[in-house]
Amino acid sequence: MEKELIYSGAVILLNYLYMMLFFDKRVLTLRYFFNYLVAFLGAGALFFLLRIPVAFLGFYFIVLNLCLSLFLMHNFLISTLFTSFSYSIYHIVWYLTFYRYYQLSGLNLAYPFLAIDTRHFYLLLGAVLLIHLILMWGIDSLVKKYRLTSVLQQYKIPRKSYILFVFFFLFLFVIGALLFLLWQTEYYEVILLLLLVSHVVVLLFVSLTIFFITKNQLHQDLLAKQVQQTEHLAAENYQVQLFRHDYKNILMTIEIFLEQDDLAGLKKYFYQNLKGSTPKLSLTAHSPDLQNLQLLPLRGLLEQKLHLAQTQNIPVEVTVLNPIREVPVPLIDLVRCLGILLDNALDESRKLPEPKIILRFAENQAGISFSVANKAVDPQTIQLAKLTQKGYSTKGDDRGKGLYSLNKLVDSWEIAFFDIYLEDDYIYCDLTIGKE
């Protein structure tokens, strides 16, 4: 009896660990753990006090496990699949360990063949625990990878399936009861083989049910995501078309001022109608090195971004070591690239209590280098290799277009390269353009 109690305690512990895998952290509450222990201890005491036949032990375990699962999850599908899986896996592992030892040793033992010598009992019990722990490791990986618990919770099973599950459990009960009742008869081997095959079928049934439900859910999620992406692209395309239409019209109005050499009128028109604000003071007084950047479009871009940083209390350190008068790549493309880097630096800096941006530009015999660095929010989680991939962004889904576009532009120049690296909690973006 002592070994039967130890084995039962191990099964109760394993059952709780399996619940942790199927039901996430819900079973970790002290209240549920207390209810779990009370339920199994109470059931055990009731079993002995009422002298319930041993043949009903399997059915007793099924009903108790099903009730506990329903109490926790309020989901019939998950509770049924878990109860079926746990009941079958315990029998299969028992067959591979204790029953196989009974067969090979030729001992005259009573069912369920646990009353063996202490040394071999604990060796076999250790093997049982090891097999279950390996299974748990594999199941845990699948549950986390495919979010099986949430997928099964969302699935609605037809009402007719409830009748199928009831007959399913009754079949398991009948086979289990026959095993207890007929273990001393000549039919025992046949019944045991039938039971083993039944439990293998149960495991296949549970596995295939979870597989097809998960596959269907993943397919639906993929379709929903594709529809969302299509709608997002359509909206973006519509905005681009609107922008192109407005952009052409605006250029036409600017062209009139240029043809008449009316720069004063153009300036007034720009700030009153296009910019929507009065001219800002030049920031070269606060950043003297900007005077070395003699490419007006680039300097204008930097002044605008520096002004934006000032209004948001983001310190910016600017260093232009020597005069930069021209670049061997299309200037409009370079403006786009630096605009992307500066926007990314500002976006990241807004999330920090003490932000800082460092800009270092220099020209030497080898070429021109543009370096934009900013403090990173969480440097350990940044995946540098993915930052330039299409669609990847630390800001969320469908946001990763900036660095991807920059990388494509740099590749098209053929005389430049782009590098990203981390150093002292700063993320550095270096754009180097070689001489033609």
C-alpha cells in the first residue's frame, strides 16, 4: 500500500505540472492549489471510506480531473482534451515502465504491479518522472510557440461534439474497468493490448484535434492580417496619390514666383501658405559648426530638426569638422537618408527621461561621413540585423520602411555603405560616402 500511495502522489504532482502547461499561470494561485489538493485528498479519503471498487479508480480520476479543469478554465474543449491526454499518457508511461518490468522479471505480483522491491520501485518511478518531464518540455515549447491555450479558448465546438466526447469517456472507463476486473484471467493480455491501443488512439485524437484547430486559427489570423495589410497599403497609396497631386500644384505656384524673380513674394507665400508659421531664427548661432555644412538643403534640414529638438528639450551635439561643399551622390537622396536617421533619433529620444543626440559630419581624403547617434531605450532588446529589413520596426507592425528605404538608396549609389552598431547605450547610424 505504501508504494501505491507514493505512486499516486507522484501522479497528482505530475497532473498539476501538466495543468501548468495547458492552463498557463492560472494554476499558480494559492487558492487553486489549495482547491486542487483538497479535491484529490478528499477524493482519496472518500474512495477508501466508501470502499469504491478499484475498477472505478480510472473513471474516478477522469471525472475529478474534468471537474477541476472546468472549474479553472470554464472551457469544455480544453478541459476534455487535457483530461483525455493526461489519463492516456499516465497509462502509456506506466505500461513502458512498471508493466514491462513485471513482464521481464516474471514476478508474481498483483495489478497494478507496483509492489516490487524498493530499489527497483524508485528506479522505475524516477524513469516515469523523467519521461514526463521530457514530454512537458516539448509540450511547453509548442504551447508557447503556437499560443495553443488562447487558440483553443477561442474555438467554438459544435453541440453534437459533446455527445461524442461522452461516449469517448465511457469507452475509456469500460476498458479501464475490464483491466481491473480481468487481470487474473486469460483475457488480461488482450484487454491490456486493447487498452494500450485505445490510449494511443486517444493521444492521436487529442494531437490531431489541437493540430487542426490551431492550423485553422492560424490560417484565419493570416487572412485577417493580409486583409489588414491590403487595406493599409490601399490607404497609403491613396495618400501618396493625393500628395503627388498637391505636390505638383504647389510646384506650379512656386514656379510662377521663380520665373518673375520675385523671391520676396515667394518667401512670403511660403511662410504664410505652405509653412504655416513665421520664419525661424537660424540655429547656426547656437551650432557654429553648421556653417561648415555648405550644402543649403542639408543645412536647412538640420536647422529644422534642431529646432524641433529644442522645442522638445532634446539636447543635440553637432560637430562638422571641416567644410562640406558637395557630395558625389544625388542631393535629394542624401536629404531623404539623413531625414530618416534624424526622425528615428528624435522618435527614440522622446521616450527617454534624459535623451541626447550626437551628430558628427566630416570630410577627408577617403570620403564624407555622416554619423547620427542617440541614446537607446532598451539596448539589450535591439536586433541590429533586423533593423534594415522590410517591415521590421521597433515601433510596431507595418512601420519598418525608413531604414529599409535608406539601405536601398545607399546600395544604389555603389560608392557608399551604411552601418549600425551599439556603443555605451547609444545606437550609432553611420553613413559613409566614398570619393568617385
